[in-house]
Amino acid sequence: MELETIKMSSRGQIVIPQDIREELHVREGTMFVVFGGNDTIILKKVGMPSKEQLISDLEKLAKHGRKKLESLGIREKDIPDIVQRHRGLK
């Protein structure tokens, strides 16, 4: 990868050079996180998980939650009462 010099506009905008956009597969609407400090600015592309990955992650989280509840002796039918108790409704 080559280094390129770019210039910021009066509105604080910069253009990511085309060869870098192509290499990183970024296009209009791509989200970035911006880090700044000590005379340095870093852009990090933020990827959105696919629908399938999100469903898989949520299933893993639910499985972990079920195991934790089971280890505490809490059944699914107990949850509404626990929630109401903690909300101060009971």
C-alpha cells in the first residue's frame, strides 16, 4: 500500500483514495469508528454482522442464559414474578 496525501475540506471532510477504498471494499454508507489523539487520526471500518451471524450470536447468548438460570434453580415461569418483584410492583 502506498502513502497518499489528502486535504481536508472546510467542512472537515476528507476523501479516502480510490485504491484504498477498493482494497478495503468500502463504499458510500460504510461505517467507521474514528480515534484521535497525539497528532494522529485513525479510521477503523465497522462491519455489521449478517442476519445469520446475529441470529447465531443471539442463540448462543440465550443458551448461556438458560444454563445460568438452570444453575440458579430459576425456571422460565418464575421470570415474570422476579421482574415484577425487582420493579417494586409486588
